Amino acid sequence: MKESRAVKKRKINAELTAQEYVVILKHMVQAMDGNCMVYMVNNLDLSKEHDHMANYCPHLDFRAFLKWKKNIWYNLQTHGAICTCCHLPQIDDSLHRWISQGKSIFSECLYPDRILPLAYAIYCHTPTHRSAESAFKIQWPTDIQYAKWLCSKPVVALKTNTMLILLWFIETHWFQKSKVL
């Protein structure tokens, strides 16, 4: 009887943790809405024109980004289902609905052009890059090694290291800066 209660309690705690994770990711995606991810990382003035897609950002080498992006591959066994357009884990329909079979992922995904441009901008912006290396006690001498780390086994139970670094950035840099503004 005591064992079954312990198992039930662990299951409830795991479900609460998953629900809390979904809430945190929703909050993160909402914070990113309407902002150029490159502007966010580079501490550029968000009161100026920043409501463009990453491929139109004057502060992003888009060709280099596309080349780097080809190194981002998740393992279904390790990471679970990940949207190949926005890179959010597909763990809850309220966070990210499943893309219809045979439909264009780019027309159905609600969050395109946010997460990977932000992850790439974190690597390219030296102060933020160094801060991330210090926070995660790792070094990424090349963008390829950084991409491989993003797709490796998660450091914590957040499905991907991409989510880990984005949550870290939003919490430690973006929300802190927003409080000052």
C-alpha cells in the first residue's frame, strides 16, 4: 500500500513537472513574439524596426545561419517529437499542435523563425556566447560543435539542449533586460 502511494506520488509529480514545463515554454514563446531574435541577443534597440523575420535581419548573416542550421538534427529516441520548423518539443497540443499529414509545416507551425535564429545569435554574439559557456561549463570553439551540443543528450530533462539554452537566455538576459526597460 505504501509503495503504491509512493509510485502514485512520483507519477503526479512527473505530470506536474511536465505541465509546468509546458507553461514555461508557452511563456517563453510569448516573450519572443513580435521581436527579432537577433535584436534580442545583440541588445539592439527593440523600439526600432525589429518585427522582421530572421532572413530579413540586417544583423544576421542568413547564408551562414542556413549552413549552420543543417547541423541541427534531433534523435526521436532521445528527444521525442520535435517540430522541424520551430524546434519546440511536441509534448502538448496547447503548446504546439501536431502538423497535419501532407500539409506544409511552414504554413501550420505557429512559431517559425524564432528558436533557431535565437540559438544561432547566442553563439554569434560573443558576450552572450561566453556567458552561456560559463553557465553550462562547456566550450564551443566552433558553431558546428555548438550545434552538436544543442542536439546531444539533454543536460537536464528539457527534451533538448536547444530548449535549455533558450530558457536560460530568456530568464537570465531577456527578462532581466525587460525589467530594466
